Amino acid sequence: MTLDSIVTIIKNIVDISLVWLALYYILKNIRNNVKLTLLFKGVAIIVILKLISDWLGLITIGLLLEYVIMWGPLALIIIFQPEIRNVLEQIGKTQLLGRHKVLTVDERERLVYEIVTAVEYLRKARIGALIVLERDISLNNYIEKAKKVYADLSSDLLISIFFPNNPLHDGGVIIQGDRISCAGAVFPTSNSSKVNKKFGTRHRAALGITEESDAISVVVSEETGRVSIAVKGELFYNLSTDDVRMMLIDELRPTQEEDYLDELDEEDIYEEDR
């Protein structure tokens, strides 16, 4: 094997790796955006219908689908321009090595403990609150427009931020790792038709940020004192303190640890079967 052939092979490997890396981050960000996920499914359905119509020889429907496929991309770019822009921004903001700080088990437990303690107080006192936990997709764009805090997380600090008459009471708190980065953050509100009309701006903002990122939102209702969690574009309403604790622990668990626990569960099942 000559030196030129070795160089050619290396170039091909690098070329293919870069393409797969780009596809990985694009699909990852599409998965974290509810609207683009639905769009992606719609495009896939149209392509499948086109293949079926060609196979069955359905001329009319095949011709219509051909026009849709031909002019569809241009229409999608125009209609979904904001969503596409958000995905491109998220790709630029995504940290290639995951969270800016991978928390240890003890740090995660302390993080969840402080949040749950604050939420329990806020719930009983019926004080509205919105707490957003950053994961892989950076929320720096919202942090830059909010009031910087950069303080160690504590339940007392969270309670004081959301205490009535506090200037930062109406905004949201963003937590990066185990630190409070900012308060008074403003998030996009969800326009999903699935959201109950009785929910106000705070719940819609909690849901909206999870539709555009992989963040976790914890929201306390000022009117009812009920606690909800929004994750992956879905709102889990009226949760108990134990529910909040378990959901946070589960969602904050690193992927590698989840895979390890799944392997342990499979081994346990295998041993039980034996």
C-alpha cells in the first residue's frame, strides 16, 4: 500500500466522519425541538406515500406528491424560518462535550434537594416560580438578557428570588450545573393547542423553553400552589414532592449512567429468569 493510498483512505474517513457528525447534531437538535420533530415526521410520511404511489402505479396522487416534493422545501423554509433559525443557533451553542459541568451523584442529589426544598416552601405559600435547568443545549442567549446572579444554588436563595414584590419575581431562574446563573429570564411561550387554556404565561413559558431546547422546567402555580414539570415539550401537571424529586433525578442522570443502569436491570432480569 502506497503513501498516497493511505492518505486517500484517511481523507475519506475524515470526510465521512464529518458528515455523520453534522447529521448527528442536526438530528439531535431536531429531536429536542417539538415543532421540527413533527415537521420531520410529516416529510417522512410524504416520501413514503410517494414511494407507495409509484409502486402501486397511482398516477394522479403520484403527480401531486411529486409537485409537493419539488416545491415543498422552498415552502418549508419560508413557513418554518424561525424554527430553522433556532435549530442553527442551537447547533452553534451546543457544547460538544455535553454539559458545561457533569455533576457527580452527590452534587445531583444536593441540587435536587435544594430545588425540592424551595419548591415545597413556594407551593405551601402559593408563590409563583419558574426554575429552568440547562442540559446539553446552552441557554446563554436567555442568560445574557436576564439579571446575572452566578451564585451557588440554595433553597433560601431561590425562595428569596421568587418572594412577592421582588423585582425578579415574575421572571425565570436558570440553573447551570449546580449554580444559579441568572434570574428574571424571559422565555418563549408555547402556542401548542394541547396546552390547557387555564394555564397562564408562566406555564406556557415553562413549556415553550422545553420545545426549543432540552432544558427542564419546574413551575409553581401562584393561584393553586400546584407544581408541574415541563420536559421535551410535555407538561406534567400537579405533581407531588416525591414525583418532582424522582423526575429531576431521572432527567439529570447522565446518558452513560442511564446505559449502565439499563445493563444492570437487564442482568437482574436475566438472573431472575434463570
